[in-house]
Amino acid sequence: MSLAPIDPVQLTRDLIRRPSVTPIDAGAMDVLHALLAGMGFVVRRMAFEGIENLYARRGTAGPNLCFAGHTDVVPTGAPEAWSADPFEAELREGVVIGRGAVDMKGGIAAWASAVSRVLSAGDVPGSLSFLITGDEEGPALHGTKRVVQTLQAEGEAIDACIVGEPSSQQALGDMIKIGRRGSLNTWITVKGKQGHVAYPDRAANPAPVLARLMTELADHRLDEGFTAFQPSNLEITTLDVGNTATNLIPAEARGRLNIRFNPTHTGESLMAWLDARAKAAEVPGVTVTTEHLWSGDAFLTEPGPFVRLVQDAVEAETGLRPEASTTGGTSDARFIRALCPVLELGLVGQTMHQIDERVPVAELEALTRIYERVIRGFFA
């Protein structure tokens, strides 16, 4: 099959013009489906609870190098604050402006372009695959997580994966992500008995119980860090009593916290610890309950041939040796690591989620060349 190289700039603009704000697809998957099928990929559409996902593979032999990404984007905020329509993908003075330009339609376009360039010279001795979701910016319950579970159940073999998140900090390629901390959200509800402030013996005030508990949790040092990871941190994100009266002891107080944790802990161990502290905080007439949303444990792709291959590709193109980091928030790599070694390499993330999100054409083209080096090196 003779393949014409794909223009990463044009594909980025085509994808931006599909206003795929989570959970809406708006035709973004159709664009990729048609493009990948045209390159000889067997494309599977996987929809879970209305979320569009895609897994495509070209080849049946191993090794299988996968690229993972997401077509969904965050809302634009105030469209009138943008200097261009967020979904028109205006090209202005060598820069593409639009929601998703950096996070991460540009990354998808660069990898697809790199694949087309490699395949235009002939097949690779193995397989190439794409795992694309429409539910990364949202709850992430019916996207990559569900696709990975399906592929695991089917015995699909993936040997390594690049996630195209905007991992670069100040300059293209200055950082790759070889791991991420885990994340746990916990809601704490303290229930007492409402009453008049002048008669505290007739009430049970939940507010001091919540205040003491949250202070204890915030003051607790979870760990001293872990190899390649910073210390875990617990942050209180809300405290709420909802009491507008000045002479009323409230019946209920609520708090929420988030823990970003390194491999010292697991989600299960932290939930058990929080449940125990909540139970210990109870006093007569006051109960404390917890609800948890655990979105993934910490993971690390150990430095080795795969990490060095990517670092070598970046350095050959940019002259920079990327830092191998585990900092930042979560990504869908936390699900993919159940299948294979995974790392993140993508555009500079300075404008992601911002007004006038944008990517220079030169950066898109440079990332495409880096990705091409990665693919060729992987199958060398």
C-alpha cells in the first residue's frame, strides 16, 4: 500500500474543528477512523455509556507499539475572551489557535503524521496501534479504563505505549513523564443534632468534629517520598456547613480532600486509614462517614531501553536530553500501565486549558519528527 504523508498541521486543525467537549464527540472519532482505515488499520469503535472510544491496529505480529490519546477537550470558558473562535483552528503567523491544540489534538496529529511517514517507506516488522478515548478530561470512567479492560479480557498484546499528553514544560522535549502519582478523593460527612446555640446540651455540633478531623489529616505527614517521586500530599478542597443562621447549631458538616500519593501507598491502604481516622473522630451524638473516589494508583516505568529510546529520539531532534519525571497530575497512562510499559511525550503544555490555547506549527512538525524517530528506533 502506497501512503501519502499526512500533514500534522492540517490534521490538528481538522480535529479542533470538531467541538468535542467532554462527553460530546462531535465527529472527532470519525475523522480519525477514516484516516486510520485509509492507512490500513483495522479500526474498532468502542462505545461505553455513550462515550466514544477507538482502538485501531495495523499488523498482527509483535511487537506492538501503541499510541494513546484523547479527542475530548475542556470547555472554552468565555469564548468572547478568545482572539479567535476556539473551534475554527485559525492559523495566524505560524501558530494554530484553538481548544485542544496542545491538549491533545496536536499530539494525536503529530503521531498519525509520523506513522504515515514511516509507512510510506514500507511496513514495520510488527504492529502499530492507536488507543483513543473521548473521556479523559471528564470522569475517565468509560474511556481508556474500559478499553484497557476489554483488551485485557481479549488477550490483546501491547508491548509499549506512548501517551501524547503535553509533557514538555518550557521547550519541546525538555521533559517526559515516566510515572504518575495516584489520586484519591474523599468526601467526609459529619452528622450531629441541630439546636439553639444557647442550649448546646440539647444539640450535638458536627462542625468542631469536622474541624478537628480535617486539621489532624492535614497535619499528618504521609511519607518522606519514594524513589523518583516527591512526597505524597493531602489537600483539603472544601469545608461546608451551609448554615446561614447565627444562632443555629447545624445538623451536618461536610468536607472533601484529595490525596496525590506515591508508591508508598495504595488507594486501598489510604481509604482504610481515612476510614479509621473518621471512626476515631466520632463523639457521642455525632457520626462520621466517608465516601471515596479512587482514580488510580501510582506507577513508574523503570528507566531502561524504552525510556532511553525516547530520550535519544528527543535529543537527536532538539539537542535536549529530556528529564524523566513523575510530577504533575494524573493521565490515562495510569490505566494503560496494566497492559505494558508506558510513558508520556508531547507538546509544551503552557497554554493547555487556557484562553487562546495554541501551538506553533514548527513545534508540531518537530514533534512529528521526534515521533518518527521513536517509531523507527522501536522497530530497528
